[in-house]
Amino acid sequence: MTSTTTRRAVTGVAFVGAAALFAGCAATASPQPTEAEAGPVTIQVAIDAGLAPEAREAFDKRAEQFTDKYPDITIEAQEYTWTGTTFAAELAGGTIPDVFPIPFTDGRGLIANGQIADISDLVAELPYADAFNPNIAQAGQADDGGMWAVPIAAYGQGLHYNRSLFEAAGLDPDAPPTTWDEVREAAKKIADATGEAGYAQMTQSNTGGWILTTLANAFGGRTENGDATAPTIDSDPAVKEVLQYLHDLRWEDDSMGANFLYDWGTINQDFAAGHIGMYVSGGGNYGNLITQNALNPDDYGVTVLPLEGSDPGVLGGGTLVAVNPKASEAEQAAAVKWIDFYYMAKLADETEARATAELSASLDQPVGAPELPVFDKALYDQRNEWIAEYVNVPIEQFAPYMDNIFSQPLIAEPRVATQEVYALLDTVVQSVLTDENADIDALLADAQTQAAAIYQKAQG
């Protein structure tokens, strides 16, 4: 991890929000400084590692506008990527920046444990504080409704696919699979025709459990019961069905290539490099693939997940921005100004939305990539009208996703010890993909026992 002290502030591309708030809202009308805010202050702001030069330049220019507005705030841009397996140690060790992203799954737990700053009073004074979708806002709220972490992006999982590999396999990239049987058939054709992985699966750094849960939802199942009091890993038949499906892709079809230790970063890299035909991840992944992985836009396609079974749905989630609990009052106030200016103004205010889009387009950064709105579709459509002249992404290639995602039932991620359970499910998926004779029933029974103990501990 490296850091650079600058008068500029930059932050991660992968966590940029994609929804308008409401027309005519002056998002930059932040509260007046208090005594705690007076005088110069320095804060550290997270920036994704490995940004392309153009992406870094785009954010540097945007950040210069921030420091022009707030000349008493100095920013230390710090490379930072949230990883479930290292976050707790980094937080305890004091290496987390003052402003940093976290997934929805961690918000409530961090709030309960006092591991992020209580910025709720500052956030409450922002003009759009009451405009969030309540189902989204709750991920960053304490029990009393105070917002300790601000939601900046939401997603519904999608099936990302490589259009060039589809064409090489004789498949129509404008008609992607709509059932899991069709996914399997397409994966086999891609692998046979190109030698690349027809379908790949994340399996480590908690992503194995994340995508296993995603697929279980899409197959009509759940990994915890309805009141979140117990896991259902070995009792819901969809979980076993998904593992058997992956086993067959791997061992019967030989459609999954040779890498069975992907995490979010490495699977993005191989997909962008043309080594993966299809994989499942958040639907708003395009920006990261372009700015950090040099994806050829012509290769990209995305569609919704096939939904099957008696009660299917698409797993939804998102990203919150939080503030380090060690930050002083002045640093917290500066951090909320940054959150307001950088993440939210371009969504809430027409002038800011246009200016940000114009800057990004001038530096060949993606503008207009569809994502699931933090607020509602009407407001999302409003922002898209504001920035329409600057859109530079292949919108038609997102059509299979955007034409259908708003009609798919969204399912929240499991609520209890989410990342811990994801971590133990990593090993289950790895075992199935690396051992042809893996006993799926035994793996699930063992995972259930461990998860039940985690639930019991979490619930006191």
C-alpha cells in the first residue's frame, strides 16, 4: 500500500455511484463550518490501486476543484482496496485511510462495534439525506436511523460475458444465455472453440461464498433462514444444486479453465484479457474493467442472471463510504465535505453532473455505464438525461442487463456474520473445483456446523 500527499483527492473507480437524487437539489450546500472545522485540516482518502494514467488524471482534476472550494483541506491520496480477509487487521493496525469504502454487508456490524466514525449529524444536514431508498440506506444506518456510512453505489449481480469469445464459438453476443442450461452449453462451446475458460468462478478472499450465495439465490434458494437466526447451507437443496452444477462444468465439461483461485481483482484481470467467456459479479463492473484492467469495450457484454426454481432472486448489494473512527471532529467534517462533493454532487445537481461527465469524457473515461440506482429509476433516468451528450460507453451492449434488472426481485445479502460465512464457503467451492470426488454433502454439513457456531456467537 502506498500513499501520496497531494492537494488533490482521488478515490476508487469501482465505487462510483450511478443514480440521480432529485432535480434542482443543490448537493454542495454543505453545513457551515463549526468551531471544530476551523483551520487547515488533512485527511487521507482511498484510491484504487493500479489506476490507469487517464483515470488518475480525471480524478486529480476533479479533486483540484474540491480544494479550490475548500482550500483549508489537504488530501493524502492512499491506495486502498477493501478485502474481507485483511480489513479487520488493517483497521486495528491503523492503516485504513480517513475516508474509505466498505461493502453493504459490513456496515451494520462496524456501526454496532463502533469501528467507524459516527458522522450521522453531519450527514443529516446534507440536502439529500432523506432521499435515499430506505432499503439501501439501512445498510449504513444505526438502530436509531442515524446514517454512519453513506451509500454511494448499489448493484444487482449480473452475468458478464466476452462478446469476442462468443463470436469465436459461434454464439450470438446479442442473445446471451437466459437459463443456466444455456450458460453451461455456451461455456462448453467457448472452451472447445477457443481454449479459454467458458465460465469462471471466484473462490477466495470471501468471494467464493459471495458468488455461491448469489447462485443459490438465482436457483431459488437461500443460505440463511428468513429471520436470519440460522444458516441453511446444508438444508436448502439449491445450495447443493449449484455446487453440483459447478462440479459438472469443471469435471464433465472441462469448461472452467485452469485457475480455481480467483478473487474479485484477478477474475477481472483475466476477463479483461480475454481469458474468460463468462463470470458472475456486480452488474456495475464496467468502470473497473475499463480503468483498471484495460478492457476492450468492444469485447464487453452483460446480462441478468437466469432465475430458476420456486423463489429465485438476484442478490443485491453495494458500497458505503465510511470515516475512520480515529479521525478528529475537524477531520470528520472535512471527510463529509469530500463525500458530499465527490460522490454525491454529480448525482444530485445538474451542473455538477454535467461538469463531471464532461471532464471524464475529455479524458476518455467511461461515462454513462448503467448501474442499479441508489435511489429510484426515475431519478436515475433524470441524471442520464443530464449527461446524455457525454455518454461514451456502448449502451447497446448493456441492454440485456438494463432491460431486465429493474424487474428482477432483489435479495439482500445474508445479515449475520456475512463475511465470516462467505470465508468458510470459499473452501467448499475450492474443494468442488479441485477434487473431482469431493463429497458435497459432507462439505455442506461441515460448513453448516461452522456457520451455526458463527451465528450463535454473533447473536450472543
